[in-house]
Amino acid sequence: MCRGGDRSARTHALALALTRSLIGSSFMKALQKTAPSFGVEFREVPRPVPRPGEALIEITAAGVCGTDVHIFEWSGGYEFMAPLLPLTLGHEFAGRVIDVAGDANGLAPGALVAVIPSAPCGSCAHCLSGAAESCERRSAKGTSADGGFAPWITAPVVNCLEAPNGVDDELAALAEPLTVAQEAVLKGGVTRGDRVLVIGPGTIGQAIALYARMAEAAEVVVVGKNDPLRFETLRALGFWDLVDIGDGDLETALASRFTSQKFDIIFEATGVPEVVQQSLTFLRKEGVLVVAGIHPRRASLDLTRLVRERHQIRGTQRAPRNVWPRVLDSLATEGERFRHMITHRMSLDRGVEALELARTRRASKIILSPVVRKRSS
């Protein structure tokens, strides 16, 4: 992988020529969910062909996300995928443009792009009214359409955002989860002087902590549960106020420090339903709880207490398009800081192993590449 976005034009041309020769085959190997049960398969699938308005992209880096782990485990929350299987996973990815079908819209072969993985249908009532972000028939790479755990993918040209100078392939692949975190911080309304609690030290929690600090929060505390590797990553990112609740519960672990001095904004990024109610104990009156986790079952809430404390609960998921340039700009200026989030770099054919590492929390952020790397961990 090149760093710093400084690959020469000659190297680009040679790489494109090699890629075009390799994609003469009509098949490729991809990491797919094939059945509504535990596991995935690395298997041969048809190579995609771009339709008008789409780009063919050689994927150079793809991140393993908590969503991929949940789908791998089939632990709940993604049952809607069952009739769509088999499906290639992966929604955090970046790559080099190989060809464009139809209007290139300024997208040139060789360009490094981060890809917005979801696309509105363009014809539902929300889309027609200008509220495409609320589209009910949205297509999403990796969950309802073939994703980025493959050598090549097609994507709408309008979803391909060229990486700024200084942003390399693996940083560009971080853009999608960073947009989720940036949107969560915007949704929470973090401003200078706020006290912030982040529950969940995974990639989204780490990025929320970073963007909260960039928003000049006065205090950022991160809570995890038996998460030494992710805490090590957070320390590398410059966070030291970390609370590991171990085998206990959230309320007990935080009671001694935070019952009297509560938080302005709390972010839940665990996907554990019980955490939602427990976290409200540490939210000040009129404070905001932002729920970012995907939960496999319903959470119970004490609504009387919520009303009396005048708490607000806000859900957040994907980011609107206007957040993406903001995140890419932050990668251009703070890329080496964000790079600390990546703990493992592995080849795509080790995808099952990568999912097991993530599932057992022996890795934080894993970047997969179809190209076998010399540097692997």
C-alpha cells in the first residue's frame, strides 16, 4: 500500500494495465454470507460489470466492521438479509477507479476513492420530496447488495469520492465508520466544555471520542468491558480516562465517580440493550443520550424517570452525504492520528480468520486487502 497519496503517474498506469489484464477472467474470489446461520465462505463469484453511471473499482483496502461480525455470527438484527443471500460482505472500503461506464463526472482512472456504500432508490416518496436520507428502499453495499470483501466492485459514480492529497488507501477505507461517528457527535450536539461519556471502545466508540475531542469537549470518558486491546488503541489515540467494568455492570462501575457529577452527552456504541437504561443514571437533567449500537432485542426503559429528568434519546446510524467531505478533510489533516485505530492488516483470503479475531476482540480495526501484504499482524 502506498502512503501519503504520492504514487507516481507511471506507477498508476502500470497498475491499471496489470489490473485490466487480471480482470480478463469473469470470476473472482469474495467473502460471502451464504446462509442464515453462523459463518461465511471465501468463494468464487462472478466479476461485476459496471452499468451506465457506475465505476469499476479495484478494492485496495476494506475494513472489518462490527456489522460484519454480527452478520458472521448471525446473532440478531440482520434477519432482513436472509432472502438476499448469498451476498458479499463489507461496506467500509476504498480503491482505485479502473473504468467508468457512461458519464465519468470527472472521475479519472487511477483515482483513489472512498465509496459511500448506500444509495437511495430515487423514486420513493422520501426521495422525490428531497429527503433521500430517509429512503425506505435504500440499497447498501455489504447488507443488501454485494459489498467490498472482494477484488473488484461496481458503485455509482456519484458515490465515489476522491481522496484528498495525503490520504492513502487504508485511511480512505476508514472514511465510512468515521462518518458514522462524526454524525453521532453532530447528532449529540457536542460543544466546547461538554462532559462526554462513550460506552463501547470499538471503532465507532473510538472515533466518537476523537470527534468529541475535536469539538472541544472538556472531558471524554470511555467505558469498556474486558477490552484491553481496544483500550490500548484508545491510549495510542491519546485517551487516558478509561473505565473497564470487567465482569461487573455499568452502574456499579461508574457509581463511585460519576453519580454526583453527571455527563452532558452519553454515546451508547455497544449494541447491548441493558446499557441504554443503565447509562441514563449518569446523564444530567436535560442531557442527551445518543444510541449508535444495533441491538438484537428490545431495551426496557423507565419512562417516568426519563420524563422527570427531561432526558433526550436520539438514534443515529449512517451519515448524510454532506458529512463525507468533512471526514475526508479530517483524514487529510489528522490521518496519522486516525491510523492508530488500525491494529491488523491482512489479505482478503484470511477474511474468516479476521472475522474471528474481531469477534473474540483480539483485534480492533482490521484492514483487508485482496493484495497479499508483506506487513501483516
